[in-house]
Amino acid sequence: WYAVHKGSPEKLGDLLINKPTWYDEVYSKLCLQGYRVLALARRRITPDEGKAFMQRVGEADSRTHAESGLRFAGFACYEAPLHPDSRAAMNHLRYAGVNTHIVTGDGPHTAIKVAMDAGLIDEEDKVGILQVEKNNAITLRDAMTMEKVAMGGRAVGHFRMQKQFSKLCITGDALFQLIQAPVGLEKGVWTEIREDPARFTIFCRTKPSQKQDIVLKL
């Protein structure tokens, strides 16, 4: 018997007991090549353990038990190219003076590739990813190397300090953690985004409720 799992590379990677050293680099490159990437993992279980688990489905700790001791099984890659007219449509919007963004549930690197295909990001652009790490801290990373970049604090205006990035990709959790941090920060964050819409191009890994809030604020 096996317990088999699939999920986003970021989330499933945290559950692996044998995560390869090349794991993050490979899935990031696959996403930047335009693939939708799922991570696969498995754990061998005894027949008795499998039957016991089936009887406990729905209990509070059943998922935690099933997701323990997972071993990496590979990546599943899918192609989902943009509609042929999408790039032209985005260009027409920009020429008309309409601010254009991507708000998606996809991961950062997949969203960045879509933005490149849609003409929102050029090859010469340097892209930064603002995300929440496992320790619940907000970090800024170079999208190509995934190296961490100094943030300069949480104060309003810290986005402007990251001049090395011409485009920023922000996860939903990072954005709303910034907004909910100190009192009065929400207005400053949205003001800064509205003042530089060409730079704040992508809002990724967003939940449905976050998507609604982002669209309304923009």
C-alpha cells in the first residue's frame, strides 16, 4: 500500500523527508519555461495502516498522519499556453492607459512566465518575489536565483527601496500580512502600489477572497 500525494512544489516540499538539493531550482526553471508544475510524493504503508487510515478520514489528525514521512516521487508538468490573442489584448489595454496586472492563484514562477508571455514583463526586467516563508516571515527573493535580498524593514515605502527590481511579484499572504501588520499601514501599501502600477505587476498564490480585495483596491 502507498499513501500518494500531489500539491504545489512549495507546500509539498516542506513535507518531504528526502527533499533533493536541486528541488527548488528545478521546479522554478520548469515554471519559468511555462509549465504548470505539481510535486508528487508517496509513503509506503502496511495494509492494516491503510485500512485504519480509511476509517479515520475526516478526523482532526488524519491528514497530518497521512502527510508524514513523505518521499519525493517527481514533478508532473502540464502546458497551458495563453490564448493567441492575449498578448495583443494586453498591449491594447496598456496603450489605452489602462493599468494591467495579473491576479492569480498560480505560484510565483508560473505567474511570472505568464506575465512574460502576455508582454507585462520584458526579458531585461529583473523580478523580485515577495513571499511568506515557513517561519511566517516576509522575505524578498530574486526570481531567477531565489537568493534572499535585504528587505529594509516593514515601513511604508520599503518597496521603493528595492530599486534593483524593476518588477515585483507578491503572494497574497505576503501582501495581506503587510497590510494587517501595524495600524495605518494598509493605506500606505495600497497607495504605493497605485502610484507605481507598472512595477507591481503580479499578485500570485492568492485565495479567492484575496483576489476580490486586490481587484477592489486597485
